[in-house]
Amino acid sequence: MTDKSPEWSQAGVAGCVDQVLRSRRSVRAYKPDPVPQDLVLEILQAAASAPSNSNTQPWRAHVLTGAPMKALGDALVAAFQNGNFPPPAHFPDPLPQVFCTRQDDFAVRYYASLGIERKDMAARASQTQRNFSFFGAPVGLIFSIDARLSAHSWLDLGLFVQNVMIAAKARGIDTCPQVSFARFHTVIASHLQMPVEEVTACGMAMGFADASAAVNQMQMPRQRVEEFVRLFGFESAAKLSAQPCPAREIDTWPE
């Protein structure tokens, strides 16, 4: 008797992949259940199939759990509370108007799900601080890249990070990508003994979602394909719909 892999129709494969893509969420509350090491490595090995320019594979992943993760988290909380690090720089200032509406909408939904008033800066800072404990996830990842590389290699890293999230979700594991780690690179590099040429790109929480947490019920809208695609040479052309961005207060939004 020979083992045979199940045969899937192309439509069945597409439906499965689409379901994984659409069910992935940025989860910000986790159960304490551990994620086995072998499963984490399986996810990362699958993610390493990501394409990269000339097969340079510029990604590096540092995976933490237990005491090492807590030690890094404690150091990052101390640095955050000390306030002597530069402000986040992952968006330009000012942010182009086409993007600010989406950012504002995210902040409204995010803080509402947590029951935090917009002007309650202490509560907002406390929630931001939860980034550094990976939102209570049992596994934390830090992704880094050689700082000598250009933006094109950062795109390669992004493809790998997306693959990690999709490979994890396909196995019933939830994640949350976290850019908030980037500005604390010196603290992270010291704890993880990174080579001098490496720079922190982002972090990621990984574990099993706490389905009872309100923050995990938050719904995030996505643009329709007609809003971000331009067609050339097809039978019909999609029209972009540009929505004006209202004026907003200058504020600090969740990372």
C-alpha cells in the first residue's frame, strides 16, 4: 500500500489559500499555551520559500520564549518608560493625506475595542507598552536585516515576514507584526548579540489567540480592488476612487 497525497482541484487550493489569507489578523491578546519549538521552526522553514532579489535571502529571525523573552521585554519597557529614545519614525511627518484617514480610522477602532478614551494618554501609553511583552504571546520574534542593503532587500524581508504570518495561520497559530521594536534597536542588539551590521526591522508576537479578548474582535476594512488597481489592455478598466482626507489633530497613534 502506498501513501498518496490528497488530490485537490485548483479551485480547492485557491479557496484554501484565500481562506488563510483572509483569516489572518493582527492578534493583540494571547492564551498562555506554548508553541512547540518544532512547530515554530516548521513555520520559519516554510516562510523561507519567499522570493528575494538574486536569491540573497536577506532575512534574519531571532526567536524568543520564556526567560530570555521576559528579560528583553523588561529592558524594552524600561527604555520606553525612560523616554530617551527617538520617537517612532516609521511614517513621514507629515503623513500624506491619502494615508492619514486610514490611520485615524484604525486608531478609533483600536482604542474603542480597548475601552480607552482618545485623550487618556496614560492608558494609551500603558497599551503601547504591552508591545514589548509581545502582547502576552508565548513566542516573540525579532526580524533583522543587514543595514548595508537597500530598500529592495527590505521588500524581500517583508515578503518573508508575510510568509511567516501565513504559514503560522495555516497551522492554527496567530501573529501580530510589530514595528514598535525598531526604534529600540540598541537595546535589542545588545540582548540578542546582533552583529554590528544588523538592524532591527520589526518584531512579531506568535501564539494562540484569546478569542474572548475584545481587541481581537476588531474589524479592519480593506480597499476594494477597484480602488487600488489600474488596468491596461483588459476589456474593462477599473476606476480609482480618491477620497479626500479630513483635517485631523496632530496625535500619536498606536504602533
